[in-house]
Amino acid sequence: MARLPHAGGDGQRARGGPQIALAWRGRGGALDAPKGHCMKPLPCHRWAAIAMLSSVALSLGANGDEWGGVALHHVEFAKRLADEGVRYGPDFDDVVGDSVVACEPIDSKLTTLGKSQQGQINLFCEQLCMPWLKAWSADLEPCDQDPGPRWCRDFTLAGKHLGFGPYFQTLTAAIRDSTKSLERYNIMAVMADSLTKKVLRDYPHRDIDTWTAQAVDAYLERASGDDVLLIARQLAAASLGKRSAVAKRFRTYSRRSANLTAKQREELQGVAQTIGD
């Protein structure tokens, strides 16, 4: 899977404002000042969908403005990949490869690629990578002070302060709204990829699990058995905690859905067990 940037972080809790800022920045990515970039205008046919999803983000308050806004960029990325018939997943690594550093395409690498691949790399940088990077950078800026706010010294308080829920809620709304199977798959795959980021590993598992389960509910309403298995495998790489609601959703689906073969049913039950462990 093409990854949002991260620059290490050992998973240990830090003490003091600057220390926890460095720890969280290590999880969020290379959060030094990014190079200037130009966001290309969105195609006209997107604006109705963007307006609808924006209303979801705005209804969630100030944090919803920020993380809902990041989600809108991620939805646009997923949809535009789908327009080109491209599935977001491990194969996308072959496109991005080593052509991106800190959310910026490397010009010397781009010149060796075709026009379509160049566009996909630029899309990745502008709609997926950069919004994530900039949002974490802005949120963690107060922790550069010494002493920083109290939440900078405690990952549990930090998780509550950052209010990451609107990101998941906006993506879930987009999954419910889309009628195109590849769009829905790509949005769900983007969410699954975000869950593997180090910056979310210290976020309260119950919250992450609940938000993800709501997205899974929306996705399972209209998805092929093959695609459900692919998404389940990607979610198995996340840290959702024991007695996961996501795992329960997949177990229930494996028992009740008529879309699965016997082999798929057995495999999905095994993946659900991995998620719930």
C-alpha cells in the first residue's frame, strides 16, 4: 500500500511538550515545513458531491472542519483513481514507489514515467498525502512550546483533544453516498491505510474501532465477496483492540451473506479472528 509519510517513532510515551510533539510528529510523518505546491482545480462534476460531504464535516464543529476537510481530499483522491479504473492498494506502490518524498514528487523520477502515472503520483501527493501532513503539523504546533498544553503530555488526552472522529464520519458518508463499486472500495481502502499509521496507534482503540465499524457497515451493504475479503485483509493490519466491533461485523457477514463462496466464508472468518485478536 502506498503509505502516508512517517519518520519513525518508537511507540513510547514522551514527557513534556516538545518531547511529545516529536513523538507525535514521528508518527504523523515528516512534518517539517512542506515545499510549496499548487492544488489543481477539481473537475466540475465533483462539486455537488463535495458540497454534500462538506455539510457533514461542518456539522461536526471546529475539529470537523479540519479532519472532515482532510477526509474530503481523501474522498476526491479515491474517486479520481476510480475514474481511471485504478484500485488503491498494494499495487499502487508500483506507481508511487520511490517517486515521492515528504508528499512531494521527485521530478527526476517523474520524467521516466508515462503521463497517466505522473498524474496519479501528483494526485497522491496533493489529495492524499499533503492534507494529512499539514493537518497533523497544525494540530501538533502547540506542543512545540515548553511546557505545552496538558494534552501534549498524555496520549489519551491528546486523542480526545484532537477529535479525529470527523475524518471517519466523512469517509463513511461518502461510502454510503457513492453508487460506484470501485469508488466505495477505494474510499474504504484509504481508511484502512490510514489506520495503519503510527500516529493512530495510541488513539483510544474503542473510538477507532467504533468509527471503523460504522464504515464497514456502510461498505458491506453493497460489496462483492472478493472486495470484502480484500478490505478485511487490509483492516487486519490495523490495531483495533480485542473484542473488535469490526471483527464482529465481518463474522456476522461471513455467516449471513449469500455473496460468499464456502471458501471465502472460511477465509473471512479467519481474517476476522486476526482483527479481533
